[in-house]
Amino acid sequence: MSTALAACPSGGRTLLDQEFRPAGPQLVREIRKSVRGCLGREVSVPDESADDVLVVVSELVTNSLLHATGSPIRLTLTLLEDLRILSGSVHDCGAVAFELPGSDVPAGAENGRGLLVVAALTSHCWIEPSRYGKAVRFALALPECRSDDLP
């Protein structure tokens, strides 16, 4: 964890804090829509950064659907405005894994790369126990917005 995050882990402005009930694969689409709307309303980020956030959230929610079957999923997004860091977490009732998987996924495997994608797109990603299971947390450094980045 970076010192910037360690210095203000609970600071920032909450952009989204919502619980979702699993309802099949369409839940990922519903959550992506909520996140895209939130990013459009609450903070100006370049399209590429918004796309990265959507991929990260989609991967983490998909993992929750696959590994914490039937459990409610809570998604939070927080903006640390002064630092231009978007912090997020996906909570579920699944078992806690204390480390992220390595890059030893067999070449022909159809699954097992989601957290590797998340780690590649974020500045930091970690797993920790939560009150009812686990939380996968991430932080993404946002570039400064230029006027030509805005829609």
C-alpha cells in the first residue's frame, strides 16, 4: 500500500456505496451501468481511465458471482480528490484469500486471469477480511483531466 493511501485510507468523497443482490450474469451489466453513471455525474475522468475502472469492477463482481454464490455484493467507490486516486472495493460473503494469485495460470486455462487483469490496471489491489466475508480493494491513480478529455 502506498504512503498516500496509508495516510488517508478512509478520507475522500464517496461516489458510490451500494449493495446488489445477485441476479445472474446481467448483474455485471447493471453494476457497470451504475459505475459509468456515477463517474459521469460525480467526477470527470478521461474515457480510458473510466474504461479501466469498468473492467476492474466487472472482473471483481464476476469473481464474486462465481466464488461467493448467492451472496449480496457491496460496491464502494471513493475519490481522494487532492491525490487524484479512485479507491474502490467489492465486498461479498466469500472466503478470504490472503494473497492475490500469481501469474502461474496455465496457458490453455479459460479462467484464472481476472485478478491479474485487475492488478495490471490498478495502482494497488489487495484482499482483506470484512465483517461478513472478504473485500477486494483497489486504488487507481487518475490522470489530471484536460478539457479535451471531457465528453
